[in-house]
Amino acid sequence: MTDSIFEIANSNYNQNIEYQVSFSMAEIYNEKVYDLFTEINSKQNERTALKIENCKAKNLSCFPVGNSNDIAHYLEKGYKNRSIASTNMNEYSSRAHTIATIYLAQISTTEKSTLKSQINIVDLAGSERAAKTGAEGTRLEEGGKINRSLMHLGTVIRELAKQRGTGPHIYRNSNLTMLLKDSLGGNSKTVMVATVSPLDHHLEETKSTLQYAFEASRIKNRCEKNKFEALLSPEVEALIGQLEVTKAQLNKVTLEKLENDDIIKQLKSEIERLRRELQETLNGSKVSTFRNIVISSILKQYFWAGLK
């Protein structure tokens, strides 16, 4: 999936169109949202929880990425900071829900506007029974918070499946449902992948998981093509102008078939530098403007239909 995204983004030399891709990771631990790219405070041995505003995590770190290797690098970095612990059922049990997000933007220099969307991959922690996990103390509290958030998510899914209860009040009982509001009942396409066990010992958990997934499959969202937003930053417009000129120079060299590899390399390097600078500039306002979080272990949003 990411290879296809970057194949389009990095092979684009249309001087009037620019693509931007960036990446973030967060987790919901004990009903609090944490940035997985923020290191734990060595003095207090804790992280700072993020506030949720308009169903989004405020001040969540976001990094520009130029290829699949960049995403793999940040995934590895984020996963090292996840909350995991050992229980009787799993030596490396996830103690939190994890959300990895790829943000995408198409910028039109002629229209001075941008089209935004995103793809989310959400790893939901599994529900737990204390009798099986042997959880005590902190592990027991974590399991209780996981079960509580999954219960509220299940309630929201059932209400949406009945084509009712779409008011904002049904999402307010959990930070998980607040963050996934646009994904479940918004302008998005959602896929849920359920993991179950064939063992008789886990029959009740398997039935519960399948029922959960069945209810999710009954949700019907009406997706619409995302709309362009005006570019209001002079700094962004200046960078786009530089990109436009540089890509025009590269196109000219390519069309005239000038055999000068050094010039081509220099132009491509300059384009890459300007793209990263543009990404970093756009990311300054990213948290409050990107929309459509999408839930599951694998999922795809209504992005390419709007960009083509």
C-alpha cells in the first residue's frame, strides 16, 4: 500500500501539482492519549497525556516521510514506546490501543488549494478476563480500562448499525470513541479485521469478537469526495512557487534530452529538499486541519477517488 502511495508522489513532476505524505503514532493507555514519538520523562518516569479537541489529539507529533522505509523506521520507533506487559495469556500483551496514521495531501499551485485525507491503521487491544490473564494490581487496572473502552466502542457500533444515535453524545464516554468518531460515523470507509482463536478454551472470546465485527459490518456511511481547502500561508505559497520552478527546469532538461546527469541529480535533490521543507511547514497546522480517522487493523479511506 505505501509503495503505491510513494510511487505516485515521488514520480510526479507536474509543476502544478505537489503531493505531501507524513506520519504519526499514538496510543490510548488507561483512557489517556499519548504520543508514541515522545520519550518518557526520565525524572518523573512518565509521559504527558494529550488533550482531545474536536475529536483529534492536540499537539500530536507528525513527521514527513518520503518512502516506505521512512514509515518502517517510524513504526519501529513508535512500537518501542508502546505499553506492553506479560500476562498468563500473552508474554507481550498490548496494554493500549495503538493508532498509526499516514496523512496525505495534494496541493494545486494554480488553484492555490490543497486536498487532504488520511489512512489510519488501528490496533485495538483485546478484551480480557482476569480469571484467564491472572492480572493483578496495575495489569488488572489496565485490563479494566481496555474492557471499558471496548464496551463503549461496541455500544457506538451497535447504535450506528441501527442507523440511529448519530448525535455527538454517544461518543463522549471514552477517549477511544472520541478519536474514532469520524472513522465510524463520518466521511470514511472502514474495514475491521477480527483475530480469533480456534481453541475451545477461547470459545466465548471468539464468539464475542465475531459478534463485534458483524455489528461493525452493518454500519453504512455515505462517503463523499473530499473538498479542496484554500492555502492561506504566504510561506507555503513561496515554497510551492520554488517547487513549481524547479520541476519546470527538470521537465525541460528531460524533454530536451540533455545528457547531463549532474544537473538532473541536482534538480531532483533540490525538489526533495523543497518537498521536505514544505511538509514540515504544513505540519505546523496539521493536527487541527486533517480529517477522517479510520479504524481497524487494515483500512483504506476515500483518498484516491478525490485525488485522481
